[in-house]
Amino acid sequence: MTQEVYLDKSCKRCRQILYANSLNFNKYIREMLKEIDEDAAISKPAIQIIDKCIKKMFDEFANEVQKLMEKEQKRTLNDLDVKNATMKLLRKEVANKTIAEAQKTIAKFKGNHSDSD
């Protein structure tokens, strides 16, 4: 099994390398749960299962995007590549909802950053 390498760009002077195996989404899972229901709790084994599912889905998504880019002989990832990979991996209604949510998030992100300029 190969390890995916990610650069931590927040660490300017050390350029620390992180591996996908050491990344986890526990913090984000808890935050999302609190957004849904403040009184809800989740066990550690349940978080570990959700974390593994997220990592597996991310790996499948990254592999699919890589295949699409190799097929089209491209070196730059764009929004159409992401949409195509999403549509291929997820069921149609889930993929459409995911794409719509991603577009709303991007619009919100751009709106926040354009105000600060």
C-alpha cells in the first residue's frame, strides 16, 4: 500500500510532510454532529468507522480524478474533472446534491474573500 504525501503549507519554515494515514477527521465529525444536534454524542468506535469511510471515499475520489486526468492527458485539475469524478462515484441524486452543496460553499467562500479585498 502506497502512502499519499501531503504538504502542510501552514508551516512555512519547516514544510512538514504529512501522510494520509496520520490524517483523521475526528474533529470535523464531532463539529458536524454538534451542528446537527448540540446534545448528541458519539462513541469513539463510531467516529473511527466514519473516519475510515471518509478516508476510503477520499482515496476512491482521488484515484478516479487521477484516471480521468490521465485519460485526457491533463496536468491541471479543474471543476469539470471534480464533477465528473463525483458523478461517476456517487449515485445520481447524491452526486447532484453534493455538487450543489459544493457550488454553494465555493460561492460563499468567494463572497467572503472578495469583501476583504
